[in-house]
Amino acid sequence: MKLYNTYSEKLETLNLREKISIYVCGITPYDTTHLGHAFTFITYDALIRYLRFLGAHVTYVQNVTDIDDDILIRAKAVGTTWKKLGESETEKHLKNMDALGTLRPDYYPKATDNIEKMIAIIKKLLIKKLAYESHGNVYFEVKKDKNFGKLSKFGYRAMLEIANERGNFPLDRHKRDPLDLVLWQKQHPNEPSWNSPWGKGRPGWHIECSAMSMRYLGPTITIHGGGSDLIFPHHEAEIAQSQNTTGKKFVKIWMHAGMVFYEGKKMSKSLGNMIFVSDLIKKFDATTIRILLLSHNYRLPWNFEDDELTAAQKVSKLFEKYVSKTPLSYQEVSKSAPIFFKNLDNDFCTRQAINTLIKLVKSKKITGDVLNTCLQSIGIIY
């Protein structure tokens, strides 16, 4: 099987005989769950199901960023605590994903449960003089990392512009460079804090995922996933922090899901143009929604149109009439539907794979039990 690696910009072979570790950046729980979230998480859910169907040993970690500026702002706006908001939104998100039939991750860590691990990493970066402390804050000095920018392929000016759009504060007078990454930030009045060698404060966003991924999966991850909007600065920062801590390659394959647009604009909390799973699931079943999402190429952006759900529902009914409940093994079905598996093995092209099944059903060139097994391999279950 080959997957596209954002870092190398090439298709790379995934060794199914080795243990596969997958880390996917999860939600910041303050407004869940929209269709963009669902597209990302169902993409990786389908991939994990397929890898396990092929016989691979997969360990799946997805995190929760339960302390963040956005959570603090939203909690204040709705008159609750950051902790209660995070817990309620996380529970809502899990219920939404359960309703869509996704598997729970093997580990589902919260950032606030891993503060000590973050502090340990920051200490190592300070010892190596790749980070510096200033007035209770700690920063990673990006100019000391010659590889910084190799994931995103951006120059300095572009990196700074994008970072500023995504939470960076370039006018921070304690920084040596406007682009330096916040590893630890000093406590602000009336904000939650944790003890550290540099005083009370809380971790920066990027160090959270470095700590959680390495805690559960070790220094090198097979596949690191997330939305393509996380390539910079978040994933670029993770590489810098993690590799400079351990001296080992952080990720073998960087896999990014495309953004979902609605009415021509990226579906996001800030724009308020979100289609919520909790609303969709009242009108359409989980199988229909999964078919809708997996009918798009995972790494290409796409614009959601309302009539797509009706089209996906027709496909679902077509499969349902034809499918047999008998499950088979990969060895039993691979010769019966080779093009389906060829589609998936070539950068996990679920769109082409589903189209292949539609053609096979319409031409009656596939049996119901083979169809059932193919669909189940990517989590489309009747």
C-alpha cells in the first residue's frame, strides 16, 4: 500500500508487516462537531479499518486540546468554566462520532493530563539551547533549526503571515524572533495555570501534541494525520520540537485531509458556516453520511452541496439491496474485486473504490458477500 507523504511530496510504501502507529490531531472542544471534523476523522477511521482488515497491527491515538485560547474565550462568553465547556463538548463530539460509526481511538489523551511530559520536553530543549526562557515564558528559537519549514515548504515571510493568522503574537516583546514558538506561557490574570520551573502558566499549543504522541507511540510515528490547515504552523512546530528532543525522525508519513468548504468558504467556527453532524444525523443515516464523505478524495478540498447527501443516499440504497451479510477475508475477496483494492492501495482512493463498487453492482459482476466485505473494510456497514 502507498500513501502520499506531505513531507516528501511523494507516494511512499507502507510496510504492513511492521506495527503501525497513527496519531491524528483531534478537536479543540468548544464547538463540535461540523462536517469538516467528520471528514477528517472518518478518513482516518476508514484507513485504520482497512489496514486492520489487511492484517496490520495498528495503534491509534487521537488527542483532545482541552486548554486553548479559544476555549477560554468561549467559556467566558457562555458563562461557564473552561473545564466544563471542554468536558461537555468532548462528550458531544464522541457521541456524534459514535453516531457515524467511527471506532474509538486506542488512546484518547487530553492535553491537561500530560503537562509533566510537556515540561520534560521543554527542559531538554532548553538544555540543548534550542529554547530560551524570558519573563516566565519559554520559546523555541526557530532560526536554530535548519529544517524548519521543510514540511510546509514556506519561506520566512509566508510562515510569519500564516502563523499570525493562526494564533501567533508577533509583537510579543519577550521573543527574540516574531516567529519563535511558544512552549510555555506565563499565567495571565484569571486564567488556569500549572506549576513549572518557570513559574505558573500553561503550555503552548504545539508542544501538547509532541508530548502526547511521544508518550503513547514513542519517538517515531508511522503516520501522523490531521487537517491540511494544521501543516503550518502546528505540524511544522511538532517536527521541530520532537526531533530536536529525541534526535530521531518524528514521522514516517505525513497524511493530511483536505478542507471542507460550504457556500464557497472554508467550513470553520470563525466564519460560522458550519454544517453540524448532530443536524445531519436527524435526516440521514450514518451509512449515507459516510458514503458522502468517502466519495471525496481525502486530500483534496471540496465544497459541500446539499444535493450530495441525496445522491449518497441513493448509492446507499443500491448497496443495501444487493449486499449479503456474509463477511469474508481479504484472501477470499481480493481476486473477486481487484480494482477496488487497487484503488485503496493507491493512496487510499476511497472515491474511486466506491465508484468501482457501484459499477460492479450495476453490471452484476460482484456477489453480495464480496460487496459486503469490501464495504465493511472501510467502515460502510449495513
